Amino acid sequence: MYGRHWIGMVIALAVTALAAAGCAQVEQRQRLTEPVGPVMRTPVGGTIATIMKDRDLPNAFGRADIYGRTIDAGFIRIIYRGRNADGSVLVEQVNVDVQSNASTMTRAPVIYTGTQPAVASSRERGVAYGTSRTVSVASPADQVAMPLPSAAQFSVPKQRSLTLPTGQSVEFISAEAHQLLFRIVDQGM
């Protein structure tokens, strides 16, 4: 009886170790929300670009969640602030970071097939979110911290572009006192 118990524990540990070894490192990603290519317009105080940040939900071993779930990591917003007399474009970059203790231990997946109704219930209060195949419930055990946003204002010289953290560039077409015409392009265009 005790021999079977130990064999079961050894198998469980081996499966757990293999699952941990198969998971990828936790990565943070950045995604530009504006379209690349078309000419756009924004007023003074308007947004030029927003970059959403997320990172992999870590598992108990500090590796990425095998279901591919992510958590919000904040955003970067580039704002048009006008132009200088020399024609340079004034911009402000606002960086908001979100820190969370969320992990697979605080967010157990609720998986359903397409034939089952997409209903999640819990004795705890939380937030349900997900795709058509997986719904995750954010537990009240998740703790999120948002330090004060950081902001930097700077000018981009006339006839120069601004490189975004995602690798694309903002080309300034016409900087006027009340509005900016610009387009976002991929590197190499």
C-alpha cells in the first residue's frame, strides 16, 4: 500500500517537473494600437500613439502559463503638445506600469467547449474574462499596484522622425499650432 503511494508521488513529481521544463520564460510584450501606414491627425493634447504592454501569467515555477494567459502590464502614450518656433514637434511620453502578483495559483482556468454555456461561477467575487475557449476568473487574491505614471516632454527636430518602443517610426508630415498630421511606418519603409 505504501509502495503504491510513493510511486504515485514520484510520478506526480516527474510530470510536474516535465511540465515546468516545457514552459517558456515569462516575457513582456508591447503592442501598438494605432494603424501603420495611413496619414492621421490629432489636436494639441491628442494621442499620437498608444502602446499596450502585457506579460505572461507566471506559473508556480516562475515560467509562462501553458494556456498562454497574460496579465496587463500598463501602457505608453505619446501625446502631441504643439510645436516650437523653430518647427520642432513637442511631444510627451507618459508611461504607466501595472504590477501584479497574479499567477496561475491565483487564477485557475475554467475551460469549456463551444457546446457548453460560457458561464463562470464562484463563491468569491472576481472578474471574468477570456476568449471563446477559455475563461479566467481574477481572484480577489490578485493584488495590483500602479505607481505614479512617469512622463517626459521633449522635442523632435524638424524633418526627423520619432522611433517608438515597438520599433515603428512616427513621420511628422505637418506640425501646426493646433494640430499634427503624421503617419506611423514600419522600419525600412
